Amino acid sequence: MRMRPLPCGMFAVLFACLFAGSLQAELKLPNLFTDHMVLQRDMPIFIWGQADKGADVTVTLGDQKVNVTANDDGRWKAELKSLPAGGPHEVVVRSGDSEKVISDVLVGEVWVCSGQSNMQWDVNSANDADIEKLTANFPKMRLITVPQVGTQEPQDNFNGKWEICTPETVGSFSAVGYFFGRQLEQTLDVPIGLIDNSWGGSSAEAWVNRDLLRESGKFNELLSRWEKTEATYDHEKAMAQYRDNLAAWQKKADEAKAAGKPTPGGRPNPPRNPLTNQHRPANLYNGVLNPIIGYGIRGVIWYQGESNAGRAYQYRDLFPLMIENWRNDWGQGDFPFYWVQLADFRPEKDQPAESDWAELREAQTMTLDRLPKTGEAVIIDLGEAEDIHPKNKQDVAKRLARLALANDYGYKIVSQSPRYKSMKVDRDAIVLEFDTFGSQLDSFDTRALQGFTIAGEDKKFVHATASIVDAKHVRVASPEVKQPVAVRYAWADNPVANLQNVQGMPVTPFRTDDWDGVTKNNK
């Protein structure tokens, strides 16, 4: 009996079903796993992706072959044994008839470069960008950047790929990240992988899981403000208003042009959607951090705080909570987390004054005592009064690299700025003791110390005369304060201060008092 041909419509349906099935069965890998990637040495290697529900997936790396099964959501994750630094290797992932091959894979040291605009600030915009790029031929250094996505929905992937560091690719990459990685590559002589997920202007709360913010009970006012915005903000309505305002402005501009008059100012700008920005709690945790969580890393370098300076007291809890959140979710233990303290910025002031930036620096420093394997690069000598983005990223990176080289790679070098340890009143003066971490105190430019203020019980600070007593002690006094009780050092937005160690690392700004600051009640 001769079979009747299928009607065209039914054939189309059948073909569509088969084609849909092939799409569903497609093996997928996140863009973290692309050619030229760097895997973290001496740690278990995790590779993950998607396939059919219940599909068998095989991951091969060198002589290792691991078989896993995709779960009910089609997700799978393979764990391979650690490897020493080296390569290139090839990773092959197979599921059914699908195969993914990742070539030119190196094994070395992987660091995440995160924070706000001073981490995002690229090599093209840093000091000596032209000659820096000329020498940026580092075949064993690999770079990847996570695009900026702000969302409350956890993202599993992003649009990006690993690139070899060359004069052509380095220009748009994080300057602090690149200069940090370059120092490691030249010192360690192993492959270096750098993951940049920074976002200019971002607030620390945007980098934290929202549930943790809520559960802590310390950020209720912050969350309440955002909940009100989330309930009332209508972006379509805001855009409609913007278009009306723009049309009204354009009409005035056309009339002015016809009359031979200057174009009026005040051209409206399109509204920024706060629901997708870099300030909304958890937006960046979900959008630019979640896609890389779990990838093997050595640690994180971080440059952020400017956007939180007005809430510096809150930052005392927010910043360590963020670090703990990252560490817990990564599942890799207390990996190193090193940050850059805020630089000097804004006009210098003749007289002692309160400062939100000084309080934010203090909050950053406090985190050193709350969490293990942390470090702080002090840069109050590298800023620019008129530019919140100082262009000297090379020295910033060197101070971060000192922390990593000393703490994580065993080099016997001084890595920390001196820190205030204790004080003792000596008649009409105060003698300060410092932790110098293997170095000793020194001064920059002049032997006379600058940056110290002193106060009595009235809490009124005045400029003080200070001198180095020995390698770890400084004596501070003023004829205006007969019975001193407190000293502050570099306590200003843009401090004029010159105490350092012999390696040229500034003493960490501090105060000996705990009197209420200007940001204490800012939530």
C-alpha cells in the first residue's frame, strides 16, 4: 500500500518540532568559558553550563575526564582536579552529538577587579597611556570584562569573552586591574587572568544580596526608601514627560534660531531608570557578580566608596557584610580581598574640619580588624583636588600588588601602610605609637610633620606640631591645648599630610577619639 505524502502544513509542524528539539538539546557554556581563559592554579576547577534535562555531559581537560548529569533545569557542573601553572590546554565538553572545544587555556592566577569608576577607569585614560600600551605585550595575561547590567534577577551569563593582553586590547581594560596584573605577571612569571566587573558610581548596597541586607536589620531605612521608589516609579511616564519637555525646549530653540538669538540652555536630559541603575540594592550582585560566582579565583581587588561617603557610619557594617556575602557564595573560603582607600579629593581647607570622606576612610580601615585576609592600599598622596578620578593608577596598583605579593605569594616585602596603635598623654603632649609592619616612620618633602591636629575636652581641634621620636613613635602638641585628650591625622577630604614609611607608603589616616561624626545618623 502506497503511503500518502504528508500535507505541507503537517510537514512544517513536524520539522519545527524536530528543530525545536535540537535547540533544546544544544549544549551551552557561559562566556566565562571561552578561548584564552585562565583557570586558577592549585585549586579545584569548576566548569558549568546547560544541556537537556537528564543529559550526560563529559568534560575533558588533559588526562582528566569527568562525567556529570544535567539536573531537572538542564544545569550541570563538573569539578576537575587542580593543576599547576602552565598550558596551553584544551577543554572539551560533550553531550550527545554536541561538542564545545575551548582552546588556548592557561592555568595561573585569577583576580577579580571590582568596584566603581576608579576601578573601571581604563588604561586609555590613565597616566602615560600611550607608552603604557606600547609595552602591553603579555601573551600569558588574559582579560575579560563583564558588561553593566543592573537587575533584581540573578544573571547566569554575560556578553563577553577572554582576550589576550596586547597593545590593541589593553586600552579599554581597567587601569588598576591591568597594572596590578602586570606586576604579578612580571614577579611570578605565571599566567594571569583578570576579570573586570566594575561599574562607575556604584553604591556598595548594589553589590550585596538583598536578603542579607534585609536580614541584618541594619539597613531598614535604606531598603524602605528603595521600596517606595520601586512602588511608585514609572519609567514610561518619566520618558513621556521627558519627550514633552524636550519638544517644548526644541520649540524655544527653533524660535531663538529664527530670531537670530542664542540657543537657550536647559536642554532636558533623558531620565535614568533607578530600577536598573548601579545604586539599587542587589542590582549589581545579580547583574554583574552572579555570572562569575564560583569561577576559581585567588582573590579580589576593590576600589569603591565614593558613592557611600555620605553614609560612612553605615559603611562600617555594609562593607564587611558585602565581603562576607561574596566569600560565602563563592564557596572558596576566605579568599583575599584588598581594597583602595579613598584618595585625597576636593579643595584643601586651612582649618581642621569634619569630613565625610575621612569617616569613609575610617570605615574602610575598620574592616581590616573585622575580617581576615583583607588589606588596604592607602593613597591619600595620589589624588587630585579637582578630579575624583586621579590618573595615577600605576602607583595605586603597586600598593595593591604589595599586599598580594606579601600575603599570598610569600615575598618578604613591606606591604602595609603604618597604622595608629595607641596613645599616651605626656604632660601637654600626646605620644602616638604606630604599627609599622616591618618598616619605620619617615616624612616626605620636609622633616616637619604635617597633617596632625589636637584637641582637649572641648573637642575643638587645632593644628599641632609633631615630630618623629623614633621608628614607631610621634610626639604631638600645641600651645593652644594645655591638656590634650585626642589627636587626628589626615582627617580631611584632601589632607595635607606627609608622614609615611621609608618605602613611601602614607600612614593610614586616623583619629584617637570616637566622638560623633557628621555621617553618624545618615541611613
